[in-house]
Amino acid sequence: MATKDKQAADYIVPLNMNGLEGRMLHMPAPKAHPNREILIVYGHHSSIERWWGLTQNFNRYGAVTMPDLPGFGGMESMYNIGKKPDLDNMADYLASFVKWRYKRKRVSIVGLSFGFLVTTRMLQRYPELVKKVDFLISAVGFSHYDDFVFTKPRMMAYRIASRAVTTRPMAFLFRYIALDPAVLRLAYKRTFNAKKKFAGADADLSKRLMDMEIVLWHANDPRTHMYTTYQMLTVDNCQNQIDLPVWHVSAGVDQYFDAHRVEQHLRVIFKDFHEIRNDSVRHAPSVLADAKEAASFIPHELRRALQKK
């Protein structure tokens, strides 16, 4: 189990999967749960470091592994091998990782937002992997574009904009103009979806948040970021059922998703549904979240269930 003086870098190793180079975090199991394996699939606009606080919390209940996803966290994009980063290809990549990493083992999977979307599609495309999963957790996950709370005009605008930036010329302009650090510092915190991230932050915290946002925007491939954004805004994962129960952690206040619609769709897909509402006032912990702040992603009821496993 991780000690307080260690950092994410102490547990990160290279990862080469399906011709793509990236990284993987692996934290050994604690004495209390020596045989438990936990796979965390991070969400959109992410990196391993961004979720360090969360991995420390889950490490109390087993060995934790968190791989990069293609095009995220500095890992090479699927465009590098002639594939689009659509949900099916992301699911195939994750399936390859699970088959390689957990050959003769069962695994608990935690999908964070977009990461849960990929996890769901993987289990739908590879039903033989369902029996390997002993515990499935959705951390503010979703499954259908109707889960978003955006108005129809805003939804349409996001779809058009994200689709446009998937082209090479637009992605190039986006990368070297919109994502220029000076431009991000000037404009990003004023955008609709970023306002809540900076709400209540003083000057020092606001600067540190912005520094990390710049790191994340530059660690994520722009074309992949926008293509997967378009996928999220058009997804319907409710076509195939999965013979597993799901534990769903929803945010107390979520600026992106409607909790009731999320529940309806997850009940269509999974054998059983357990919802736990945390006390967060935003979709996810801040990009600087330490173990204490990230602990809200594992409410007490879920901790009790993990302890029993």
C-alpha cells in the first residue's frame, strides 16, 4: 500500500500496448487485501497524476492499476496506428489490457465518467470478460447522450464544434492557438464548463488549478479529445445488457448529468443497480485533488462493500 511520502511517479512504469507507447500506474496490494486487483479506467481530460488522490484511496482495498488510454495522459493516439479513437476501438484496447494484465485473475473495475463508458462498451463487446469482474463501480459514469443536462442548442453546438476539431487542420489550429498557455490563462476559466472548477478559488489556488489545466490540455491529443467528446455527446450504450450488478457513485450536484436519467439507462444495461450519492458539489474532484478530497468518490457505503470483498 502507498505511504504518505510517496508520489504517483514512484508507481509509474512504461506501457506499450497494441503499438502505442504510454504509461501505467501500479500500486501493490495492502496486507489486508493481498489478493484483490483493482483496475481504474480514468475519464476524459485526464492523466495518471490527475487521479493520484483517488488511487491512494482505492489502494486501501487492493492492488491498484491505472493505465493510460490512447491519446490521453501523454500516450500516443490511435491516429498514430491508423485508427479512429471511437468507443469501439477504445473498448478493444481496454479489453487487450485486461486480457494481458489479468490472465488468471479476477478484477474489480472502477470506471470514471468517460472511463465507465469505455468499460461498459468493453463488457458488451467481450462478454467472456464479464466473468472476470468481481465488482463493478461507476464513478459518475453514464451511458446515453440523454444523460447530459445541456439544453438542445448547447448540445448541438458542442456536437458541431467537437466534430469540426477532429479534422487535422482544425486540430492543428486548436492545439497551437486555443491551447496556447497564454490563451488558456486568459479565456479558459470563463468558459461555461470550466466556471465551476474555479468557483471560490483564491488567486493562489486559481493559478495552481490553471497550471494543472494547461498540463492536462497539453497531455491529451486534441483530435482524440474532440473525437471522444463527440462520441460522448452521441452515445447510446443501452443496446446490449451486461450480466453484472453495478455500484454507481453519483455527485451530490453534477453540472453535466441528470442523476435520474443516468439511473434509468444503467438499469437497462446492468443486472442490478446500487446508487450512492456523494456530497460533492461538482462532477468530479478538482484537478489538484489530494487523497482527502478524492475520498468523496468512495462514500462510506461503498467502502463497506469493498471491505467485505
